[in-house]
Amino acid sequence: MLDHQKARGFTLIEVLVSTIILAIGLLGLAAMQTLALKDNQDAFFYSQASTLAYEMSDRIKVNRNEWSDPLGPTSMDDADFDCSNLNTRCNFTNQCTPAQMAKYDYCAWKANVQNRLGGTGVVVTVTQPPSATGVCMGAPNVCITISWNRNHTKSTNTTNTFRLDITP
């Protein structure tokens, strides 16, 4: 026969153990959901970077004479251009030189990148002939590089990079 005095409280211990196991499982599920959201955001930024790089590619191809010129720009980044002093007259009604148009295109595009991706690094590099070293190694003529902060925190500096090589 079963002694009821010794079995008293055993069900309470079973419930406690199963509650602890359930809590650990729910914490694991919450961690997986957090990682899925983070990776989804990374995928979104990657698709935005791809779209933006192809947008700049189209701008370069329209102004191919400036970008193909050996005396034209060799790179465009924050050190090369001050976008705060931008000639906004390069639009459909006003004419500007190909060099002014290249600067306008870069600055307008960079503002669009900043709006979509936040604090990012963008570099457009012209390599004539194709570079044998560096980020744009083996690039045909123009290398568009967009980098963004992957973790979106100030404590780490993990970045993702999208690179597009084109020939104007």
C-alpha cells in the first residue's frame, strides 16, 4: 500500500519543476524572436543598400562622360565633397557642368542614403585601371560601397558592407 503521508507535497514539486522548464523554454523562444527581428532588420538594410547602390549606378551611367574621364573624380566621400555648399540648380530646367552634376548626384544620393540607413559610410571610388588592392579590388571602373552599423548600438562597431562594381 501507498503511504499517503509520504506522498503529500509531491505534486507541488512536479508543478514547480514543470513551471521552471516552461519558463526556460519561453526565455529561449523570446531570445530566438529577438534574433529573428535583428536579422530581419539587417536584411532590410541590405536590400535598401542594394537599391541605393543601383540608384547611384544609374546616376553615374547618365553622366558617364564625367565618370569615365581620367581627369574626372577619383573618389567621392565626405573628405572630397562638402555637401552643405551644394549647387541645387542642377535640375531639369537649369544646366550645369558634368562635374557639378556629379557632385550634385553624389550629395543628393548621400542624403537619401542617410535618410534610409541612418549613420552610414558611403564611398564611390573610380578605379582607372581596375585596382589590384583595397575594397574595390578588380573593379571595372567605379566601385560603390555602402557600410552601415549592424548592431545599432554605440558599444560595438560591427558593420555590414554592400559593394557594387560598375562600368559607366
